[in-house]
Amino acid sequence: MHKLIRITTIPLSLNLLLRGQLSFLSQYYAVSAISGKGKDLEEVGIREGVRTIEIKMERGISILQDLKSFWQLYKCFRKEKPQIIHSITPKAGLLSMAAGYFARVPIRMHTFTGLIFPSKTGLLKRLLIFMDRCLCFFATNVYPEGEGVKRDLIQYEITKKPLKILANGNVNGVDISYFSPYAIPKEEKSALCHNLGIKAKDFVFVFVGRLVGDKGINELIAAFVKLDSLIEKNKTNKKDVVKLLLVGPFESQLDPLKPETLKEIQNNANILSVGFQPDVRPYFSISNVLLFPSYREGFPNVVLQAGAMGLPSIVTDINGSNEIIEEGTNGIIIPVRHTEALYKAMNEIFFNKNFRYTLGENSRQVIKDRYERTKIWEALLAEYKHLEAGLHKNV
């Protein structure tokens, strides 16, 4: 059985992004997983039934640590002699592709799940572009997660190697039995609503992700306040209440929110912030619509997960989101950083019940048809076999 090694910079990426995939692949390969130290790495090994190897890698630029990580990866590859190495995060990609090149690993694959440099400027942007070009030089095969990432790789001339999107994009797909409208018992939903002060007739918008500026939270809060005020002013039914549910952590050190946004979140009784939650399904299950006005993404899992649970989405016109959402079919697409457009979309989806119902009816089916996880896994397995066959053919 040939050896396959999957590599990420931090173990959380292995644990969240590749859930179930490593176990599936272990039926066909001797699978190992390389990442930094942490309980997530241990959890991956136990849950997926694969061997784990701890190699520390810094997410940021750290020349001494990067050289150390490179050397450890090189020694590991020389010892293990894998047929395939496959990385999915930027620093792990650069270091493992370079180490694999010098260790003569025959198949060196990297998947770009998102690009950092398009949102940067100046020297940092040039440095990040250079690093991605080096990564692609050392890799034998390069895979953008979606069409938007592919366009950026071409536009910035990151590589001249063929760029192949597996299946319909995304690195792992969605477990539609796990993310299902029927996954959360009625009693659990009722208890959660009671704890949050959400009544049966309340309409709930939900956002899942980090509460930072780049996720469009400043625009989201401003749009919600405007809609909330309109409903409060014009409603004839006292039960007609709109809520905003924020599921995710604040990151005050990295891209903090505006002071007025933070103040509104703290003081508005109709905005409910519950912090990071390891299981987001209960919060989707008590919500009506996902709001995801992010400035940039690779291929956002939260939009896939919400769709699988039957929620329509309002998203910005960015990579990934505009591939998952089809305007007027399973959601609404708006311009980036556009508070008024977000408000109008929220207004339409709130007041137009027939439109909202149609979007919701289509949402799960779109995800099931295009992003069900076994489709992604089978496409990846087929690619591995195809590349191996090419090696044997060239021998």
C-alpha cells in the first residue's frame, strides 16, 4: 500500500477541514497526517484512525523556525518515502513542497484554499506572491479550491502549471446527514431559543465566523439596525420581531470592529452574540437566513453548511460564495462593503415570504447535488490514482 501524507500548518485545519476524509483515504493508502502540536492533532489520529506526525510550523514569517521546519519535513520524507504528499495551507504548502522536492517525493500536491496576497499591498504583497510562486515551482500539481482562486492564480501569474479544480470545488464537501434540517431535536431547539430569549414568531438572521472587519461585520450591524428600526416603526403585529444571531469569537488584536459596532452589539437587545461554538448546527436550526458579507474567502464552509441545513444565504460577490450561491435560486449576492445593498437584500428576504420559501427549498438540494462530501472524496481519490498511473506510464 502506497504512503500518502497530508500536511497543514496547524492541527485545527486538519481537524476541521478534512474531517472524515483521511479515514476514507486510509482504505486505499497508508495515510499519515503532519501538523503542529495540539489536541486537535491527537483527535485527528484517534477519529480518523491514521498516524500523526508532529512538526511545528509558524503561520507567519519566521526564518529560523521555517528553516527548522523545512529540515524536519525533509528528514521525515526521506525516512517515510511517501508516494504522495498533499498540503492545504500556505506555510505548510511552501515548506512541504520544497522539502518534498529535495527529498524526491514523486507526487507533490498543493490545494490553494484561499489567497492572502490579493488583499495586501506593497512589499508584503510582493513577498507573498513570491512565496506562492516558489510553492508552485516545487509542487508537481496545483489545485485551486474554486474558480475565483483559479482566476487569481492566473491573473497574478503565480504558476504556468495546469490548474485543476476537483469536483465542483471545496476541499472536503459537506456531510449532508450531519448538516441536516432534521439533525437537531425539537426539544433541543426549544431549549436553545428559551435560553437566548428567542420567541417562536421571531425572525432570525444568523452569522457564523470570526467577528472582525474583514468578515463584513461593521456593514452587517449597520444594515441590521436599519432594518430593525424600520420593522419596529412600521409593525402592526407586536410579535413581528427580527433578531441577529452572531456565532463566533471577537478578535480584538487582528482587525477589530469599529467602536460603534461593538457598542451596538453590546447594547441592542435584538443582537445575540454567543461566541465560538464547536457545533453550529443548533444555531442554524433556529435561524431563517444566513448573512455572510465577508470581504474575501477561498471557499467558505459556513455557506455550504447553512445551505445543507436548508437556509438561504445573503453573501457578497467574492470567491467561493458566488460559486455556492446562485442569485435568486438559493440566495442573494450583493457587492462587497455595501451596507445599503445588504440592507435591501435583508429587507427583501424578510418581507417577501414566497421568495424566501423558494430560496430555502432550493438551498439543500443545491448543496446535495454539488458538494456532498463523498463526491469530493471520490474525485480526490480518482486524482491520486490518475497521477500514480502517470508515474508508472513514464517509468
